[in-house]
Amino acid sequence: MNTRAATVHLSPSDALTALRDAAPLVQCITNAVVTGFTANVLLAVGVAPAMCDLPGEAGMFAGIADGVLVNLGTPGAEQRDGAREAVRATERWVLDPVAVGALPVRTAFAAELLEHRPAIIRGNASEILALAGAGAGGRGVDATEGTDAAAGAARELALRTGAVVAVSGPVDLVTDGTEVVRIGGGDALLTRVTGGGCSLGAVMAAFLGVCRPLDAAVAASALYAAASERAAARASGPGSFAVALLDALDAVQPADLDGRTVVEAVVATADAR
């Protein structure tokens, strides 16, 4: 792992500059519904996507990728085996526990994957509550809880697993268990496009190639907020928004991310890393 990426704090604007300079390679083990959109999002951000989830190749590829996304949206048996290979081969990976709590196979698999210590866990409030053992999940892939309801569970999950936990919502919350960062902005049209949250997880994986996990999750959330606002201003509905979002991810400048993050609290605990 790049030593600078692992240890040096980068602001969202500096992280975006570093990302575009480095153009990291991102492996996506993701769901069949969003594969094309996720690849296009990564290309728009300025990185190289690879949708490599085949057992026998997934682990090998994870060893050379700069970041890996494991998304549980459509976790068939073969893809689960590919994910198992990948998470054994890298520390730079993001877990997106789609619909955990509500559905048994993916819930059990998410618990198994947690043993391999993801760098980032990204989900909506209901998914994070369920993964932390504090809730039963949402309505399928949709959240039934707000970000604030998951704040305590997110901090506990971060301390227990060693991962940064990112809770997506109208105001995103990112925590490593000690520091809590909120990222405001964005637009509700993101919730009306298939793959909005899934591709955010892929962008977090991309940022893992250039900065530490907390900075990666915050920078990706800030970039998405800025881009979705720009796209919504040009769109007439969900269809045009999806296209405009790709253009906006390409057009957002590092300075556009300044002032979007607020450090809410530093939690003092003997268990903090």
C-alpha cells in the first residue's frame, strides 16, 4: 500500500486532485443492475474501472487494483466466491451491504465479509443499523431510518470492525469511531436513479488508492454532493439527471468541494484507534 495514501490527511479538494493525477484502477464486484452505470461513473471521475468478479481471477485482480468495491446487490454463489477471493487479497476494499437485515443470504454473507476488515463500509441508515445488529434492515434496498438514527450504530460498528463507516442520506455521516464528519448538500434525484448509492461506493474505493479511508469516504461523499447539485440544476427529471451526473462528475473542480464538510465531534474513548 502507498505509505503516503495510508497516513497523510488530505482534504476533499486535495484528494480529488490526487485522484485525477493518479487515475487509480478500481475493481468492482457489484450487482448486475448497476454495472454499466458504475463503470461510467468511475470513468467520469477519472479512474479506470474493471468489473472483475470471476472466481480464479477476482483475487488475483484485487492484488493489483488500487481499490476494490464489494457490493451485495445481487450476490449469486459464483460472485460470492469471487468476493471471498478479493477480500483476502487486499486491504483497500469497500463493503456495500445492500439490503442486509431484510434478506437472509446477503445478511449472513455480510457478516462473513466483516471478518476480513473492510477499509470502508458504506450504506444507508437502515443497512448500517442492521449490520451493527441494531436494526432489522429497510424496505428492500430503501432506507426506513434517517442518518441521525444510525449515528451511534455507525460509531460502534467502526470501532468494532476497524472500518470507516459512511452513512448515506440527505446529510451524509462518515466516522472512524472517534471522528464524526458530516457532508451536506446533494440532491434527492440521486435516489431516483438506479446505482446512485452503489456507484458512490465505487468512488470511495477509487479514493482508497490515494488517501486514507476516512479521507476517501469524505472526499467521495463531497464529490457526489457537488456533482448531484450541478446535475439537478440542468436536469428535467431522473433520466436527464443520470446523464447530467456523469457530465458533472467530470466537470467538478477540487475547489468546488471546499466548505462541504463539518467535523461534528471527536469522541474520546479508550477503545479508539
